[in-house]
Amino acid sequence: MDPRHQDDEERPGYVIGPASGGADVQLGGAPGETGVTRSDEQIRADIEARIGASSLAAHGIEVRVVNRVVTLAGRVPDEAAKHLAEHIGETVAGVRSVRSELTAERGASAA
């Protein structure tokens, strides 16, 4: 046995990998992230700043956050802008989910 690891069984608290039995934790800015605790206000401010720095800045998208669930509302010029806004919301750290109440003025597919 490797002498560096001979006492491993005597040191409790070191379980790494699938044997840990714990839930997976995402460390990026993905939805449902459990590694970061952020207030609704911090999340809202971050999303508004990112929207303000994007091509969506002039469209006045309303951002509401309750219990880390983001709601985006307003009018955007097309489906691409709608998807961009949704993507921005989804990639902010701490966001649980994104609800879109955005309306695309053109580019909507006919059903």
C-alpha cells in the first residue's frame, strides 16, 4: 500500500466522488445552482445590468424576482431578442428558473 494513503481509513470525513451519496452541485451560473446564495435583489440587479449592457438595453424589459424565480416581461423586436433575454436570465448565478412573459413583435412562427 502507498504509505501516503495508509491512514486514509482512519481519517473520517473524506469521501470524494459518486460514493458520497450527495446531490450533484453545479458551480457555474446554471439554473438551480446550490453553491451560491444570492438575494432576489442581487439577482434582479445582475440581470438588469446584463440586459442593459446588451442589444436589449433600449427595450425596457421588466425583471421581477421572487424566491430566485425570474419573470421577464415586456415587448422585444423579435424571437431572437426574446431568446437572448431568456438566456441572460438563465445564466445568472442563483437563478432557480425563468418565466418569460416577453412578446416578440415580429418573427413569431405561425401555428
